[in-house]
Amino acid sequence: MLTELAIILTAAIFLSYSSDWLIDGASRLSRIFGISEFMIGLTIVSIGTSFPEIAVAAYSSVTGNTDLAFGNIIGSNITNIALILGASSLIRPSIIDPRIHRDAKIHVLILAAATCFFLYNSKITRLEGVLLLLVYGLYLWDGYRRHHFVHTTAADRVRSNRKALAGPVFLIVVGAFGVFVSCNFLVDAAVGLASELAVSATIIGLTLVALGTSLPELAVSIAAARKNYGMMVLGNVIGSNIANILLALGIGAAIRTIPLADGDVLVNDIVLMVFLAMAMVIFMRYRGVFDRMVGLMFIMAYAIFISMSFM
């Protein structure tokens, strides 16, 4: 058991560094192309920070550990709102831009629709996985259409310089490779630990692996909060949750049909995921700020979620 724990810890640390390289490269590339702060968080940063979940889902499907993939995605979404948004709000309150209310509502709608599907279906087939990917593509296009990109003459000059593009692209490639390797070790160790503790892979995915794969989101959001990039934090949380449900789960299901064998175990966690997303929209709409009180409430919800998972 100690060996598995050591591997999980080491892989999680390497995963965090690799994801940081990936995010740094993506952020530099986004600045070159002049993308707005919220759109950076909603797309490039959220996809970058969700890369561990995507890699875990893909690798788990290839190796047949689909319960781990599904549990990891639900647990990661709960972690994103309860722990990451909560911790970021404790560090620095975020003033909400009313223009992102629609994005938050779309976020809840997608999670709620996915929840209904998960609760009433016994599996996610390959065809349904492809459909999830198509929906994610439509979501990105809708975000691109509503959040206009900012183009400048300076950005056009940088884009024409291949040397300026080489650095960010190199960081993205190295970071992606590091994330994939560390996820391999993380998944194998988590499955071994679940076997030794007689705990289902779904529970391990909901808690331990979800926390490990959410480290990039946590690190990026805390850094963004310290620099007063509140909209990037919200974009990262919303974009990561949608990327987890549509992109990561879609890729995993497209590789191998995902049976929802532990669906009954996950009912409360799926409902909690949607409840937290709805609470986030309510606070955005009626308070207009994520202050430290809201952050503390989310942190308490995460503590309850962890304790209830092992009861």
C-alpha cells in the first residue's frame, strides 16, 4: 500500500509540473493570438488543466478500468467548484462580469442534461461518446461566437514570427507528454490501492484520483486569484467542468463503451455536482461576487463530500 501511495504522490507532483508547462505554453500562445481573459480560461486554460482528466479517461478506457474514469470525472467537477473556486475566493474575492451569466447557465444546463442521461442509462456507448464530442465542438463554437477575440497589429507581427511561436509550442508538447506518462502511473497505482483497501475504483476515482488530476486547475486558479484574474478563475472552472463531461468522457466512451456499473453509488455525487453548479449561478446572479463567505461555504461542502464518500 505504501508503494502505491508513494507512486500516486510522485505522479501527482509530476502531473502538476507537466500541466503547468502545458498551461504556460497555451497561455503564451493565447496571448500571441490576443484572446480575452475569460475566453482564455474557458477554452485554452480549461482544456489544458483538464488534460489530466482526459488522459486518465482515455488510458482507463484502453486498460478497461472505466469505473475509475467515470468516477474521476464526477469527482473532478465537484472538486473544481467546491475546492478550487472556494479556495480562490478565500484568497481574493472575484467580481462577476454580468456578461458571463449565460455561460454559467449553459454550464448548469449541460451538467443537468448529462446527469439525467447518466441516471437513466446503464452505459455510455461509443456512438454516444462521439455525440458528446460533437456537442463540445458546438459549445466551443458558441463561446467563440459570443466572446469575440481581440486582434491587434502587434499580435499579427508576432504570429508571423516562427521563433515566437516555437517556445509555446515546445512547452505544450513537453507538458502533454509529461501529463500522459504521469497519468499512466497514477491510474495503475490507484487501481492497485483500491484493490488492497477493498474500495471500489469508482470511490478512488471520485476522491484520490480526482484530487490529483485537479491539481492543475487548483494551481492555475490560485495563481490567477493572486493576480486578480477573477474572470480567468471562473472561466477555468466552468470550462474545465464542461471539458470533463463532454471532452474527457466523450473520448473515453469513444475508445470503449463505459458501463455505469456503480451508478447507484454515484447518484448522490452526480446530484451534488449539479447542485454546486446551480449554487454557483445563484451566487453570481444575486450577489455579483464570490467573496470569502462563499468560498468558505464551498470548502465546507467539499469536506463533507470527502467524508461521505468513505462512509
